[in-house]
Amino acid sequence: MPPPDTGLADRIAGLNARYKHRAATSVVEHALRDGDTGAVALVSSFGAESVVLLHMVAVVDPATPVLFVDTQMLFAETLEYQREVAERLGLEDLRIIRAAPVRVGAHDPEGDLHRTDPDACCALRKTEPLERALAPFDAWITGRKRFQSGTRAELAFFEAETGTGRIKINPLAHWAPLDVADYMINNRLPRHPLVARGYPSIGCAPCTTPVATGEDPRAGRWRGTDKEECGIHFVDGRMVRGPLKAAS
């Protein structure tokens, strides 16, 4: 693993300079083979749009490690979709990540922590297991896109993950919603079954509800609370959720 030294910024600048005019598929291809990225994994929720990056990675190198966090509170449809997609795409190194049973037994023995403290539940069942799973890697591929929020308007293909020394790779940074839909149609990729039932954003079953026409696509996540999530990001070595705030 390349050390998280002062050369990280130079490596990222070089990567962005080399691939800034490349298409998403080309960014994936080069990111998996460029020595400046080191060991790379794809983190996937197998959610509504996840199949796009899974397909790109599978075409380039189906042996790429794919990290899937099973919180043990996911929809049955998500678990079935994960199995279907992994088999169809021929993913050779799918790693299903779960919280340690002793941790769950100590902190959520009744399985109701999501009702009293959803942040703690996410930390226990998703944050901690994924952080451990990412430890051996130098970079990870994300599905972040510029259109998702104003703070991502200048999102680059490669960026530093604050406090960890890892690189985040964002092949879909320049994509619009129509690009995602077109890619899925053109490549005849299977859709998550819950999308057609009003779930444009899919998380754990107890914390996800259908979204009505005209609502924000993420309105069904933790409905009725002020909790938000726009992906998984590390800041100063800790995982945070929601739009990353611009520096003041």
C-alpha cells in the first residue's frame, strides 16, 4: 500500500490531469490499472443505480474487490438483487461485510436501535464494518455525481479522502440522471425491483419508505427526521453522512 504521505496530493493531481477528458468507462479502466491509485475496491450498496458501476468494473476486471455491507436490516429484494447482479456480471471477488455478532449483541441485542438512535445503528451496522473492510485499500470507487448537490459542482474524478490517505474515485462525476438511465437501458442491466414500487433511493427496510410523485428522491430515507444521507465519506478518519459542506 502506498503510504499516506505528502505525495498523495501530487498523485491525485496527476491522475486528474491524465484522465480529465476521459469517459466514465475509461476512468474506471485506468483507475484499476494505474499504479498511482494502488489497491482499489468498489463499494456498492446494490441500490437503485449501483448496477452501472458494477457493470463497468465487471467489464474491465471482474476480479476487482466489491464491498457490499449487509446491515442485516436490508430489504429481501436488495439481497436477492445482489445475488442476481453478482451472478449475471460474473463478479469474482464479492465481499459481504457484516457487523461483528459480538458488537451487535452488545449494542443492539433487540434489533431496535434504529428506532432510538439511527445514527448509532448506522455506525454499528455499516460504518464500523466498512471502515475495517476498506483498511487494506488505497482507493475506492464511489457513485458520487456533480448534480447531486451544490457542494459537488466541481467534483473531480479523483479526490483525497481527508484523514485516511485513501483516494476516492468518482467515475460518474459528470453524469446526469439521464446518463444513468441510458446506460442501464443500452446495456440491458437489471433494475432493482423496488424502484418500480416507488423507492428511488433504497436503504435499510425499517428506515426507508416509498416516495410520492414530486418528492425529492431521498425523501423516503429516515422520513420524519432530520437525518440525511448522500453517500459514505470519510473526514479526518471518521465516516460522515449527508452533503459534504464546503469549507468556510
